[in-house]
Amino acid sequence: MTSTGWVLLPLRLFLGVTFVYAGASKLLDPHYLDDASPLGVHAQMVHAALTSPIGGLVSLSAGQATLTGLVIAFGELAVGLGALLGLLLRLSAAGGVLLSLSFWLTVSWTTRPYYYGADIVFAVAWIPLLLAGDGGLFSVTASLRQAARRQLSLPAQPTPREAEGVRNEVERRAVVRSAGLAAGIGALVVGSGTLVALLRRPAGAAAAAAPANPSAPASTLPGSTPTATASTSGTSSPGSVSAPAASAAVIATTTQVAVGTSLSFTGPDGNPAFLLHPAAGSFVAFSAVCTHQGCPVSFAGPGFQCPCHGATYDQNGQVTGGPAPAPLTPIPVKVVGGDVTLA
């Protein structure tokens, strides 16, 4: 079994790290649980429901977007940690298959050709671990199994004459203790992770009560250029600025968007859009709708990134990577006096 463990170890490490990263990045993303954000899980579920074969279920889940978003993020963390620790690995792999299939049936369903979508690949990649387990290599469950054998005064490895009842008792103790350890780790991660995710969410009573402050500095996101987020509903999140409604044609004042930052607004077609100030006196705007499958892109200065399938664009809206077939749609703007308006 150990040789099987070594063969599967690279796959196990890759899947474990990837899913832990995916879950943690969701919890740390301030937009993820914001129902008002075009970059949040609610907006992505509403969009996916239009084309998903399980659209009804997705729409139902979108009605409880915060709960659904937390379940997805903690599910990814659970299967990722299970793979890395060798803790109930087969159960973790089963969870990885189910998560990947759910992503394939929603955000990746319309990807053509199918192999451009990573989710179906992840679903298949979990299957070897589901079938073979960890081979006893770097495995918490295997260590607990050995501890159970020692407590029962049994040899380290089962012998051919060992009674089936004894083997079942060893396995029962290992599974129960693994489940208890997993529950303890899970309670710690869920408690702390939920608190972090909710505290980082800009939506809520505090955000709604905060008045817009055009003189406030643009907020800074980790690893990105400072970005100001506008709201056409008249409310703003902490550290953000509010733009006038799109119907007034005025997007923002020139002083609201510092050089090198962006401001989100609702475009003339009703879709999310971004206003950029790449250089002094120069303003450009682009639709935030990815040209691949229509997911909302986010500004990750100095360009854009699609969270669904990894398409990237530069500050001119041109494709720099991923499956996007065309640049972002430009939105003509002009400066009139001290205002940036739709042209």
C-alpha cells in the first residue's frame, strides 16, 4: 500500500493545496458574501442559474447566498485539509468529487470545448484518491489505526490469521477518533472562518449607514492597486465612494478616482462596469462582463481578472490570458468640467 501512497502523493498534495487555497481565498475576499456586489457569490449563482441544468436548485440556493457561500468555502477547506492530512481521505475525496461536479454543472456548464473548464478535470482527479485512499503515507487516520492496534496489543500489521472482528474493531476505533479530530478541527475552522468572512463583508447595516465621503482615500485590497467602489443605489461600503446613478450620465467627479485606481458603476446596459484613471487627465471605462462566459470580472490593478475561468485583461481591456475570445467592451466616457460622464 505504501507504494500506492507514493504514486498518489503528488496528486494528493496538488488537490489539497488547491482546495485549501480556493476555500481560504473566498473567505478572505470582501466581495464574496456581499449580495450587492457583482463579484459576489450571489451574483455568480444568479448568472449561473440561467444556463445550468440544475438552474432551479441554483436559484433556490441564491436565495440563501451567505449560507451557500459559506458551505462552499468550508467544503473546499474540509476536503483540502483532509487530503493534506490524510484524515478520512476517501470521505474527503468523495466531497471533492461532489464539489467539483457541482461547479461543473453551474459555472463551467457552458464552457466549450468542455476541457477548457477545470471543474470536470478536478472531479476526475479526485477519483483515484476515492478508490485507493492514502496508502498509509503521511496519514493521520493511518496513525490512529496504528495507535488502536497498540492499545489492543496487536502487531503493527494485521496477520492472515487475525479475526475479522478484531480488524473491524481496529477500523471502528480509527474512524471514530478520526471523525472526532475532524469535528474539532472543523469547529475551529468554521467558527474563525465565518467570523473573518462576515467581518470582511462590506454589505450590512454599518455599510448602509455610512455616508459617502468623496474626499476619503480609495480603499486598498491586498495584492492589488487601490480601488474605489461606487454604488448607484446611494449606499456605500467602508472606504468606498458613491457615484451618481447611471441614469444621470455622470459616473463620478474627477477627484473621486485617483490615478491608478478604479471605480465600479452600473453601465448604460445595466451590467457592472469599471471606470479607470490610468494616467493624469485620462479616463477609460469598460464593461465588467467577461467575454468568455459572461462572469463579472474584478479589477486587480493594473488589469482585470475573471474569477470563474481565469481570463485576464490589461488596463486597456485587452486579453492577456485565459479562455476569453475578445477584449472587454469599452464604454465611451468624457470629462465635462469636473465630472466624468457617459459620452
